[in-house]
Amino acid sequence: GGGEKSEFRCCLLEELNRVPGCAMHLGPLSFSDQHTVLVNVAELNNVGRIKAQGGQNMWDGHFVKMPYAVESTVTKTVFLLTEKQQRWETIRKHLGSLAKSKSVTPLEVEKAIKKYNPKYEGLWTFDGLHHFFKVLHDSEKPTYSRTLSRIAELALGCLIAAKRTFRCSDVGRAEYCNYPTINFQSLFAKWSDRKEQKFRAIFHYFQVVTEESTVPRGLVTFSRCHMSPFTDWRSCTALLPKLYITSEGLIEKDGQGMLQVDFACNMVGGGVLGNGLVQEEILFLINPELIVARLFTEKLGDNDCLKITGSQQYSKYTGYSDKFQWTGPHEDKTPRDEWQRRHRQIVAIDALHLKYPKEQYNVRNVCRELNKAYCGFKGEDDTHPDYYPAIATGNWGCGAFGGDPKLKALIQLMAAAEARRDVAYFTFGDKHLQMEILRMHNFLKTNGITVGRLYKSLEGFCEEIRIHEKQPSDLYSFIRSYLEKHKSKN
Ligand code: AR6
């Protein structure tokens, strides 16, 4: 209630660091074995021009196999004789004719794709795409048909320009089984009402990038970060960071310029090319440049995260999940940094997908989440923490993945403390949760509780659950009384 509000304080949103305000000078863009750059670095650094970088074909499990490689072939049966053809020739022929036609139907798309994927002729369906064109208003159809043609043209152009191989990490047993699918087949297949909105967002992206006057000119970087060794949370002396908490607003909207958390799947993007439509999928739909991460981001391990800098927001939306609606173009005015990237930082961290809520109150799982969040929040070693943007987050792992937001909020605050970053927390409409977290944060701050002590109280809670096989009491009441009881012992 209103009375309570004045009792507990959180900082102002304006007090938190954001880019470009807190951005450090980057220095010229360069490549190394740790950093693949797909544009010509000299051109960018000297004249600010973005030009594709040449490269060589690689055809093994360490690289994404590109369709123009000589090794890439399609097998065709002609009059009972099978013959091998260069896949690239087939692609060029069929995409080329779509590109020339200027207006393309979904059926033509289906036919073309099946021509260069003959293996899947009888397996892939395009019902979703066909149905989408049926629900479109007659007046919209010409634009969408033209976009299909432009997509074909762009695909050809990009593949030619990207004559450079994408490196992936070691492959496991079956090739690429450890990667998310990048094939849009799953989107084109089965129809559902959600798909109409997904197609609208994706088609809009392609409309923008194939239009001379709106084509984006900039870069996006993707960094996979691995963290080791583990931090010893028991002896961590960091104090909790500043917290701004609200039940209103959204991470991507109100956390602009902060490090924005993507509530990810270990296969980044989750169900964006399927039927999924919660936080991560929505983020990928309004910033479709994120989708390409699926091409080269192997399944995230427990100590990995993916940081994406520079993506652009193309679409506006309202609603969530089944109520999600694409509501039109978003004109992104976010300034660019020295590497021509939009000042937008996103970090994909995947929480544990819990089968039973009880599993999360287990020391090993608490540690897993702490380390995962810490891996995502940790800044560059050579940057002073004063220059780290704050973290914009919320109920990470607490929707589709079934976590307890009260526990996850503390875990994120602890990881943020160790990473020396402040936090903006969006409770997504939940006023009660906002007050609970705020009260807890105030209690911990007023009593000067370190991350280590808080960690021990979580251990205590987990131990109670282990012994009694049920929750002893509310997590926050338990922590308060535990910390009161163990006041003298650090
Ligand atoms: N801003 C702030 N809070 C939000 C926003 C937003 N834009 N969107 C949602 N929330 P969920 P998870 C809140 O279920 O549990 C995907 O398929 C809202 O309270 O997306 O980590 C991924 O690919 C919501 O209930 O994240 C993974 O497979 C809560 O955040 C899986 O879901 C959690 O959002 C991850 O599930």
C-alpha cells in the first residue's frame, strides 16, 4: 500500500549507469583468434565503410558448412539415374528466379526451397506460410509478395557476400546436434494463431533491410563467454548493489542502455522459429538480428553465456504469449558506438528448467544459477566498474522455467554484487513482489549483509528443506530470522 512505499526506498532509475553515458572508448576494431570479424577491418577503421571480408571455404565440423562450398551437393534422380549437382548452382537458379519475379507466392517459395533440399521434399510442409497469406488482407498481399522476392535476392546476395566461414566450436557426436535449429522450416510449417504475429514481425524486418533508404549500416557482435573457476560464494564479501525496482515497464523499453537480460533457453532463441512466444522469443522477434546467433552458438553450458552488442529494434508490440501482437515499425534512434554498433547490450543466460519447484532449493542448483548469472553479468576485466552499465532484469527463469522469483531475485542481486553492477528489476506487473523484494533489499542493505552471509542463509534454507522435505516457511521470513540469529557469526 501507499504507506509502505514511503518506508522502503529504492534508488531512482536515473541513478543507474547506462550506455552511451557510461561507455568506454573502444579503440579501433581488430580481429584475433578470439574475435572473428566478417567485415573488412581496414575499410571500417580507415573510411568507416562496411564491406564484407573475403575468406576461405572450410568444410569440417569446426565451421558452419556454407551452401556455396564445392563439397555441398544435392542428389537428384532423373529417369532412375541419380546424379549429384552442386547445391550452389541449384540455389542460384531457383532463388534467382524468385528474385527476378518481383512478386512471389508462398507456393513458389516452397517449390524453390524443395528444389535445393530434395531430401526433404515429402517431409517439409509450408502450411504456416500458406495460411499466413490467407489471413492477410488483400491490400497487404502485394507488399508481402514483393518482400518474398526481395528475401530471395537478399539471400543470394548475402551468401555471395558472406564467402567466409563461420567458426563453431567442437562438434559432438552427430554433427550440429548441439546447435539450435536455424532453419526457418519450423516457422513455415504448422500454422497457429501466434504465427501470424511472428510472420508480421519477421517480414517487417526484411522489408526494412531490403529497402535502400532504411537498410541498416552497422555491426552487431556476438560473444560467447565462458567463466571459470567458480567463485567461492560463501566467502564473498561484496555488499548488495543499488536496486531500482518497479512493477511497471519492460526490460527492453525501460532498461535502455543497460545490460539487458534475455531469459534464454540453452539453445539460444528458444522457440523463436517454432511456436514459443515469451520473453526471449519476443526479444528475438523485435530484434531479428539476434536470430542469426542460432547459426553459430552451440548449446550453452552451465558456465557460458552469450553477449550480443549492437542489435537494432525493428518492431513494436503489445501483449505477451498468446496475446502478443505486432503493432508496427519501430524507428530505432539508439546511437551507434565506434564500431558502428547500436548502444544495446543483451546477455542471454539460461536458468534451470525445473520439473519440480523443490529442486531449486538445493545448494548445487543455487550455485549453478549464481554462477550462470555471474557469468552473464561480469564485465571486462580491463574496464573500471564505474563504467559498467547496470543490469536490467526481472523474473528470470520464473515463467516457462518454473522458478521462484523471490529466490531468483536474490541470486541475481548476489551475482550483480560480485560483478559490481547495479540492478533495475522489472516485476512485470506484480506489485506485491515488487514490495517484497524491495523490503528484503532494504533489510539486507541496512544490516550490511554481505553476499557470503546471504549465501549461508540460503544454504540454511536448503538444509531445512532437505531435512523436512517441505518448505520451512516463506523464504524471506526464513532469511530474516536466520540472519538475526546468526548476527555475531559472520
Ligand atoms: N520485461 C520484464 N519482465 C518480463 C518481460 C519483459 N519484457 N517478459 C516477461 N517478463 P519467461 P523463463 C517476466 O517465461 O522462465 C523461452 O521459451 C514475466 O514475469 O520468458 O526463464 C526461452 O527460450 C515472465 O513470467 O522466462 C526459454 O526456453 C518472466 O519474466 C524459456 O522460455 C519469465 O519469462 C525461459 O523461461
